[in-house]
Amino acid sequence: MDKTRNLILLASLLGLANSASAACTVPNQIENGGVIDGMAIMGNFNAVATCLDGAAPAGPQNSIQLDNGGGGFAAVGPLSDGQLLIGATGTAPSAATLTAGSGIAITNSPGAISLSTTGVLGGGGADWLNGTAVVKPTAASFTLQTSTTPPTGAAISSSSRGVVLSASAAVNGAAMMAEMNVPSGHWQATMLAVYTGGLSDFSMPSIAVRDAVNNRAVEFGVTAYGLGGYRFDYFITSGGVGLNSRVNDITTLDVGFPQPAQPIWQRLTYDGTNLVWSFSRDGEFFIPAYSVSATAAITNLSKIGPAVLFAPDIRQTWSASFHVLSWNVVNL
């Protein structure tokens, strides 16, 4: 009777093993009418037990089960908050969390992943703040330069939003510039700034490039046009450190130009031959307005930075500030 029970139990286990894993085999064949050997039976029992162990779930509770390639299971996990199975060609997937890109924040919680944007975005139909593009400047990055007769109280200071190039009073024919060294090779400067101060006639907030050897400068920006309009201007100055007086300027007028009193994205690019000045309303799509020879007015591209020019015939003397909310200069 014991032998019969053992045979019945072995047959049951073999059936269970076959249903759980087609790859399960036993080492010893037992035939009807043959002599039953205890060692052979135990070998088959052990083989079946091994198959059953391989067919059982792997890993601790809440693990994810994977095919181990041998008819059994492999485990990944348990997963922590926000983890997913990430595939990899030719190997088993692994548990990992998502990585946030520029301007994206990821919050992981039990059973959930939340994505959100970072930065403070503007309104009014134009995303002029474009939080993902803003690079906040500091006053320590700049050196103040002015015309021989400076605007009253000309200064550079840091603010909670960036840098302020300011004067307590405008002075006819004066100028001020917050400058830094120009990078070697080809480069690109991008600025988001807003001007608060009187604009008539021709007061000009701008990006300036100064030749510190020959004391000349060029400025690109948006300026007033008399008392009733605005214009783009490519301005050339000389005298003193290069900011004293107008040599020449090339202007462009259009009724669709943004006002300097609104935040404006400006970009000045040096491609090895030309200076290209562009503007944008969103900090992403830039429209070129000027492309001029880099050596047409100055020989050395020494310094670059935000600047404000007050024309000789300005109609106001009150304070003015050029708020630089973003400033970034990179090599190309």
C-alpha cells in the first residue's frame, strides 16, 4: 500500500509540475511491472520539488514577476513611489523613476506621478517671461561704464528679479552700460529686459558692444521716435570710453513694434563675420532685424552688456531704470 500511495502521489506531483512548467522533467523512468527503487523515486521527487520551486513567484511580496528564461520567474521590486519598469534592449527591464527635463518638475507619490512646469510665466497673450528660458543675472557679473558726463546717479544693482541699470536723472547726451567680457570665438547674448523711464526723444535701452581699445561702441535696441512712435535702432557711438556721442544710426520703423516699456527679448549673435540683432515676444522664436558687419564700426569686440543712451535732445530729466530679468551669453 505504501508503494501504491507513493506512486499515486508522484503521478500527482508530476501532473502539477507539467501544468506549471512544460520544461520540468524527471531523471528516472518508472515502468509498469518494473522493480521500484527507492533512490529512483526520491530522485524524481526532488526533481519535481525543484520544478515547483521554480514555478513559484520570486522575490518578496508585491514584486513584479518576469520570465527568467528557464521556465521560472525572476523578480523586480517591490517598486517605490513613482517607479516604473523601464525596458532595455537585450536585457531585463529595471525599476526607475522619470527624470525631469528643463522647466519640468516631477512629484512621486504612492500610486501616482505628477508633472508640472517650473518658472513664472507671463500673460496678456504673449509668454514674455518664458520661465524656462530665464537666466537670472547678478550685479556682480557686470562693471559700470558711462559717458564722460554720466547720467545722474548711474548705478548697477541686484534686485529680486535680476539686475537694474539705473539713473536718478537723465542727462542729455549721456549713456550708461553694464558690461562684461565678450567670449572668444563665436557667441550669442540673449536678454529679457523692460525699461522704465522717459523715452522722448530717442532714449534708447539696448544691448551694446564696446571696443575698449579704440573707445567706440555699437548699440542695438528699441527706442522712441520723437513723441509719438517707436523704432528699432542700430546706433554707433564714440568718445570717452566709447559712449559719449552719436556717430551714426540706422533706424527701422513699423507700427507693430513692441514698446520698450514692455518686456522684450533681445538677442545679439556674432557669427565670426556679422552682428545679428533679433527680437522676440516669447523668448523662443526670434526675428532678425539687423545684420551688420562686425567690423563696420568697431575693430575689437571687447565688452558686451545692457546699456541706456539718452539723446542730446531728450525732453525729460526724471529717473530711468533698465530692468534686466534675464541675461545669458554663450559660445556657439
